[in-house]
Amino acid sequence: MDFFLDLPWQCWALPALLVVAWTALWWGSRRARLWFAGLTPPGAVVIILLGLIEMLSPGPQQDEPADLSGRISALGSGPGTLIVAVGLLALVVGTALTIVTFVVETTLMVRRHERAQRDAAAQPPS
């Protein structure tokens, strides 16, 4: 947990943008909201994978197998680790937003269905 609290503010920019975009979409269409909610977690997983690829790619001075111990010790530093951290933060925030979106949309769908049934039952038969 301390790892996430010690991150620079730039790492929190993507999760903050996700929350702002999600909030703005509540005044948009339901379709856009559901697409956003469905694609945010897979997008975060792609960011994590890109960070892992960056972490594990050999640097210019690490071409020899004898330098494996130096390469393993360097895994914790560099841009790859920050990209993975941003991806993990985005995954946590995106998953939470997706759960909230689907719960609210399901509740609204049930309420619309109940209202339609109630309105149909209140109309006199023709």
C-alpha cells in the first residue's frame, strides 16, 4: 500500500481522468456510458502489459547473458515500473467504476420495466 501512496502525482493523472470522464458521461448517452464501463478494465490491462514489456525489454548495455543479475536488479527502476503502477491504479479505478455503472444501469432498467408494466396495467382495455 505504501508503494501507491509514494507515487508521484503524475501517476494519479490517468485514474483521475477516468473518474472525470465517467462523471461527464452520466449526462451523455447510456450507450457511451456502457461502452466506457466495459472497455476501461481491458484498457488498463493493456497498459499493464505495455509496462511489463517495457520492464522486461533489454536495455542497450544489457545484451549479454552474463549481465542477468544486473538486469534483474534494474527491474524495479525505470519507466516500466511506473507504467505498470499507473495501469494497476487505472485497473482498480476502472473496475470500481464499471461495477457502479452496471449496478446503477441494472437498477434503472428494472425500474423502467416496472413502470412500463404498471402503466400498461393502469390503462383500460380497448
